[in-house]
Amino acid sequence: MESWDELTVTEQVLVRRAVAGTTPRGSAQHITAVLRWAGSPEVPRRRNASPAEQRERVPELAAATLRLVADGWLTVCRALSTPFVQDDGPVVTGPELERLVADPATWLMPSGSTSGMPALSLRATAEGSRRWEARAYAPDAQVAMDRMDLTEDEERVRVCALEASGWLTGPFGILADLPSELEGEELRAYVTADLAPLVRFVREGAIEVLHVAEPGAEATIIPPEDLVDAFGDRELRCDDRDDWGVGFTCILTQSRANAFR
């Protein structure tokens, strides 16, 4: 496995996380997002993986990690500081590595206290980074969003997707409320034009649109073919709600196309 294209989807996700120098926690959910955008029938189409579904991926993650370590792509280290700013600690190897990668707590985001849980980080080796860069920055590689020539409206969408507090609709959204006088085909034409900067990124697999019906509720993923109908529904948009965190939002995807960076 000396080139990026020889890796499985799971291995690609782990290498990308290792290049970023992040924790393995959340990897099971990350892989679900990648597979969904790759069109895999084995993952839910409109939602994230449940904790039980994430746990089912642990053996796959464990095996992939051991292969990548053996092939010189990455190492697993103890993290000496917080989960958000991690300094390299000792490299984990041998039986200890096998035990930790088999532990679901290594891969799933905790729902409560993290005390007593293994604090680990994924780190790409120099050779692993070189192999990744050879594909990530190849002449035929997709251009990263931050290097695209964007219109003003497209830049607003990109920033919205980058920000955890970014919303498309509702009282804090970047899109204006629907004009009350529009109905039928006129409404559909208005929504189509309004969404044009967003739809470009969604079709390219760079951005994913989510709908939240109530504050704190689980988000529903809106597929590209349903965007115009969904954004034309005044009830779904929640434009007249005062709550923060309801309506439509968007996030940068972790698709196979974007997994190079």
C-alpha cells in the first residue's frame, strides 16, 4: 500500500486524520460521511451513524490502523495535552496498540466525561505525508475551496459552512426570508436562483446541507435533488422563529473528493 489509491476508504480517512494530527475519536462517524458521499448503500442516506453503528466499525478501524502502522503511513501517540491542542507523546506500539485500537472508546466521541479515557492522537509519518501529498496535490486533484475563485455569494456560503454557528435560514441565516407574495412556480424560480451558489458546492460534494427542526434536535441531511423543494417550504425554513439553531445549515463534507485535504 504505497500509494493513496491503493488504500481503502477507511484507510484514507485515517491517513487524512493523521496528516491533520487529530484524535482518532470521531473517526467512525467521519467514515460514515465519506461512504455516504461515495454512494455506499451500507450507510444511512439522511443521518449520521448511531453509536451502535459506529461501534460496529471498530474492528474495521482497528485492522486498518494496524495495517497503516505496519506500512509506514502513520503512528499512534499518547496525547500529552487537551483533545483540541495535542502535543506528541510516546508512540504506542505492540500489544498496547492492539488493545487500544480494539477499544470503542478510542474511536467514538464521548457523550459525557472523558476522564479515564485513552487520550491518543494520529500522526502521519514523513513517508506517509509524502505519499498523501503526491495524490492531494497532483495535477488532476480537485481544487480546495480556499483556492477557488469564488463569487461574493459563494464566499458567504463557504464561510457559513466553515463556522460552527453558521446558518443558511432562520433569524441568523445568510439567506433572506422568502417573499410572502411568492407561490408556485414563481417561488420555485426564486429559490432556485437563491440557492445557486450553494448548489454548486453540494453537487461537487464539498458542502452538505442539514435541517434542524427544533433546537438541539438531530439534523437531517438534505440530498441535492431535494434542496429546492426543501428551501421552498416555509415551515421547514423556520424563518419566523426566534430560536437560534433551527432551519437549514451547512457544513464542509468529508467526502472522498475532499478527503485529500
